[in-house]
Amino acid sequence: MAFYAPPIARLLEELERLPGIGPKSAQRLAYHILRGDTEAAARLADAIVEVKRAIRFCERCFNFAESELCEMCADPTRDATTMCVVEEPRDVVAVERTGEFRGTYHVLQGAISPIDGIGPEQLRVRELIDRLGRESVSEVILATDPDIEGETTALYIARLVKPLGIRVTRIASGLPVGGDLEYADEVTLGRALEARREM
């Protein structure tokens, strides 16, 4: 970064810390910010600070929320007997876009990945089992990503939930193996939800 003035080098360094942003993407973003006016840069900075200040995890399902409960947990019209378990808050958005699901959610905040040092203890698995003991859930839909980590996580959770006498289903294939839910189109994800299977 010796070619850049220190403020630009610092901006590039911070941009490159973002997932999916390499040196070239960081340069494009930095040049865009530098070409824009000061007000645009201030709006971006304010939006980042505001989202960090205002957003937290839902105390019930661990989705993103502005207060103690997220929108879905605070909605009394949702079907409390069906729970969809996903890896990340972005997956809640992907499932909601299908319009096929009106139940509740539980966000694990990751997937089991021994190679990355992530076991069940690092996820919200214990909280899931606690919720199932308190709430009247009759079906748990496992909607983890269709990759090795997602499948491992789904199998692990299924083994924990089945003895509780709760029906455990997995979203059907139709999603590409190794893909992420957030990139699936609404039709494919909707069909996968409809064609879920017993585990």
C-alpha cells in the first residue's frame, strides 16, 4: 500500500477485510467513495454506525432485530407449530422471499465445520433444544445450506430433535450442492420448501 496516501491505504485495508472483497474490488469501492461528494461518504459512514448501534440479535430466534424480538417472533399470526432452522439471518430473508413459509425461525449463526474449529458449542443449538422444550413445535424444517457443513449440521440437529417426538424434515434438493440459500431464486427455494422430506 506504499503507492497510496495513508488515508487511502487505510480505507483499502478496511475494505479488503469485508468478505468477498479483494484488492481490485477494494480499489473500485475506494475510488467510488473518493469520486463521490462528502455528503455521500458521510451517509455511508452514518449508515454503518447506525446499523451497528441499532441492530442486535433476537432474544428468541437469533435473527437480526431492532428490539428484543425480531419481526417474525413478534408476529402473533405466524404458525408457532412449525419452525424453520437456518444457518444465518440472511437465510431467513431468502426463505421469507418465497412466500411459502409462515412459521417461526431459529438461526444457528453458522454451521458445524470442524476444519474451521466450529462445533455445535459455537452455534445456537442448545438454545434451539431449550426452545423446543418450551414451545409447542410439531415440525422442525432443517433449511441449512446444501453443502457438507450444512448437511452435517442438519444430521446433527435431526439426531437431537427426533427423540423429542417432533417431526424433522429437510428442505428438498433442487438447490445446487455447495450453493448458498441467499443466492437461490425464489421459485427454486419455494419448491425445495414444499418438497421437504422426513429425516
